[in-house]
Amino acid sequence: MASPTSVRASLRSILRSVGYSTERGISVIKKFRESKNIQNEDELSKMKNIARDYAEMLAATREKHRLIILDSGAERLLDGKELVRRSARRVGLNMHGDVHNK
């Protein structure tokens, strides 16, 4: 079962992503407050897992968005050969002349 600290951490992470005063943020806070009165351990554990999974999904989405922004300028900085080499490495292919191959 998740500790109260991890539940609060999930709530903070969710609210940082969706905003405290947005409609979705208010809905999340309301859901957390409603789950405070749950007595069934199985249902409480399920709600905690949902909160943790949702927080992880939002964090992964933020990271993906950050990486897309960082990567969007690559075509201006790199030549075509380097773009192909990096794309191939992302999918697990080794290009000839790739100095990073081990």
C-alpha cells in the first residue's frame, strides 16, 4: 500500500502539470478529497495506484514535449548524414562509420 507521503507527492506532481486552479486541477483535488473517506482497502489501493500512474503519465508527457522542443532545432544544426545516423541509432541500427558503435 502506498504511504501518505507518496500520495501527496502524486497529488503535487499532478497539480504541477495540470495547474492548481484549472478545471482539471480542481477536479483532481475533489477526487483526492473524496477518496479520503474510502474505508475499503482494495478500493483505496486502486485509487492510489491510479493517482501514481496518472502522475507518471503526466511527467512522461512533459518530458516528451521537452525533448520534442529540443529536437526540433536539430535539422538546422546538423547535416543530413548526421540526422540519418541519429535516427538509425534511435531505432537500433548501426550505420557504417558510426564512431559510437561498440
